[in-house]
Amino acid sequence: MEFVTIQWCTPLYQEALDLRHEVLRKPLGISFSPEDLDAEHSDRHFGVTVDGTLVATLSARPLDGGEVKFRQMAVAPEHQNKGVGAFLMRNAEGLLEDSGVSSFRLHARVDATGFYQKLGYQNVDAPFVEVGIPHQAMQKHAGT
């Protein structure tokens, strides 16, 4: 299992988009718009490969005040519940902390909040609906 950084508009980025589409968007009947993809040029993109194949991906969007918002976390179904997602999150957090990020935010699907709580994330405010499914805003301060 190897943590990798992914450059925007590269073949590996396209693999990440394909994985995100299959895991996150296709089940909801939605796809990426050109505007969605254009907005990602300033995001940081990360992944996990196993034997050279991308099996997990995550994006981090810079916010004001040294914060980032994690977005679009996707792990291939056959690699879920095997520690791949936690490995990806810990490595992304560490790399971003080293570059001066002070806190992390994300919108978790409600059924995934337990995963993020195990990584130290705390609920912020009440659950809400995003892309037609319940989500929970969560936050974690760097170094915790």
C-alpha cells in the first residue's frame, strides 16, 4: 500500500475521477460537470495504490485561515474495511500539517461518521442533506 500525491489533469487524476464516479456519483445517478472539474485545479489530490493500481482517492480544498476541506473520499469496494481509507486520511493530514494547515473540515455521509470519529473528527452542527443524502459536517484540529 503506497500513499501518492496526484497532480490535476494527469492520467492518475483521471483514474481518481473514475474511482470517485464509480463509488460516489454513479450510485446517485449524477456525474461531474465541467464546472466541478474546473474548480478542482487548486485542490490537492491524494491516493493510495496497491500493486500500482489506484484503490483510494481524496481531495483537499484550501479554505481561509489555514484550513482545508476534505472532499470526495472514495475507496474501491474491494478495499473497503481494510484500513486503506484510514491510511489515506492519516497520510494526507500529515502532509498538509507539514505545510502549515491548522484544521480539517469535511462533510461526511451520515453512515460514514463513525469512520471519521475514529480518526478524531467531531460533529459540527446538525446533519443536513447534500446531493440528496444525509451528511454531517465534521472538523478536526491538526495534531490531534
